[in-house]
Amino acid sequence: MSLTKEKLSEKIKELRTSKGASQEELGKVLGKSHAAISDIERGITDVSVQELSLIADFFHTPKGISPQEKKLVDKSSRDFDKYLAELRKKGEL
């Protein structure tokens, strides 16, 4: 599975919204403003490897969401894990 910059941006937004987290909440995890998160989700700003790791950690702990939402987050997290594994295999992580 290969993710383009646009697909990665969409995946980050999908994870965030399925968890019920705001851009501000994700921004706190990354040390960024909600405007910076918006730029990431729109594919305007790149995400660093360190930020990808923080995002993965953030989304592996779904709390306070419905079972359906948890399934979506879990599936997206697995997809994201595959993407991270690809980066590691290529030596980019």
C-alpha cells in the first residue's frame, strides 16, 4: 500500500474526525496550532517522521467513542501502521 501526500492528509483527517478530536487537540499533541493542522489535513504542509509517530501514538488510544467509530479508527490505524512499516523498510523512518 502506497500513500500519496494527499491520501496521507486525508487519512490524518479521517482518523482525527473518527476519534472526535478537534484540530486543536491534535495540534496540542504535535505542538502546532489548529491552522497548522488544517494545512496538514489539506496537504499544504508536510508531516515529519516524528509527527507521524506522535499521530500514530495518539490514535492508538481511542477513548470515549462508539464501537463503530472504534472499528474505523482501528482499521485506519492498521492502514497507517502499514504505511509506517513501508517507510521503515525503505529506510525513511
